Amino acid sequence: MALNLRNEKKHAGQIIPPQNSFLDFPMAPPFEAGDDHQVQESTNADEDVNELIPGTNQECCYKEYAVAKAVPTSSEKGGFLQSFYVCCCCARRRIGDMFVLLETRDGRPLMVVGPCWPFCAFITVPLIIVVSALIGVFVLPKLTSKWAWATYLPILGITLIALFFVSCRDPGLLERVETLDDVEGGVDSGDRSRWIWNDQVGSFRPPGAVFCRECKVIIQGYDHVCPWTGTGIGRGNMLAFKFFVVSINILCYYSIGIVVFFAMTTIQETPF
């Protein structure tokens, strides 16, 4: 009896947890030796799935294009031009030696510039704008007829728009096709037996598609690289290139005609 009273006094000052407290819940089983490795793999897999488009919060799954197996970096190639590429385009995704400025969620480029984009941006565009501005300031205002203004400015605008579509449009980048069974997966298939293996990029290419050494990619309907537009010319921008060639020639000869007309008018009105 005394022993029971002593035990009751011993437990009188202790707090007995309620019946539904957290102590009644079963404890989680301890990690085993291989669990850490599995958790790490799961985390890495989630990171790969949730890859984001640079500058956005949207998940993406980039397409794999047929690019050269090894594209030399700026330090490997050297030169001021390659260093300039790195300074101005380091934040952009590269496809070979082409720089993506705007793309869809799946990685299809909407705006992409070629390897000669500095020539286009700092020589072609300023040359067109400066010459047109000089004519607009010193020649057109002195002409009595307003037909020159009404025709010159639209031609200038059309020329610049055509240049933009040539320089910033996808020239026809080809997705990587490692086996002929992948030909039916959305690329321009045609006759699979006519596809040729290209060892420079490790991909099959259809007839008419050629590997561009400057762009380091395979371009469908490849024609040439135009430094004046800064990019390769292929099936994707061929129509815009032809439109640009026609419009720039019209602008050039029209500018010469206006200057000659102004000079002849000035000579005739000058008394001798």
C-alpha cells in the first residue's frame, strides 16, 4: 500500500500527454543507405523538367537543331569580332554561330541573327539611313514638287522592313535527325532514301539542305551567306531577301535620280 502511494506521488508532477497528441503518431522510418542517392536523382530530374526559358518564368523543352559538333569559342577563334559577339550576345541562346533573340516555348526561333550581324547593324543600316537622311535634309526640301516625298519615304520604309525580315528571320534551320526513322517526326521528309548523312553535325539532311560553315548549322534550301544582311540565306528568308534586293536597288537608283534631277535643276536656274 505504501509502495503504491509512493509511485502515485512520483508521477504526480509529470505531465501526461493527451491521447491524440503528436507523440501517438507513428514515426517515419529512417533513411536507408540508398535513399540519399534516390532523392538526389529525383531532384535533378525535377530541375531538368522545370528548365525555364531565359528571361521568363515559362517551362521549355528546346528543340535540338543540326549544329556543328564542336563550335569554337571566342577564346579559341580569337579576334575582335568574336569578342564582340560574346560581349553583346552572351545572354542569348546560340544555335551554332547564330544568336536567338526571340523564340517560342518549344525553342523554335522567331527572331535569330546570323554570324555577320555586326556588319548589318553597324554598316548596312547606318549606310541606308545616313544617305537617305542627307537626301531628305538637303535635296528633297528644295524640290518644288512633292512627288519625291510621297514616293521616297515609302521606298525607304519598305527597304528597311525587308532588311529586318531577312536578317532576323529563321533561314531554315534543320532539326537534328540521327536516324531515318525520325524523318516523319515533323521535318520536311520527302523521300527518305535521298537523305544524306552529314558527318560535320552528326545528322541526316534532306536534298537541298547544306551545312553552312559560317553559321555552323544545316540550312534548308541554303544559298549563301550575305554579310550585308548579316545571316545565311535559305528557304526561310529567301523571299524576303529577293524583296530586299529589289527594294534596295530601287532606293539606290531613285536616290541617284533625285540627286541628278536636283543638280540639273539648280544648274538651269543659276544665271551665268
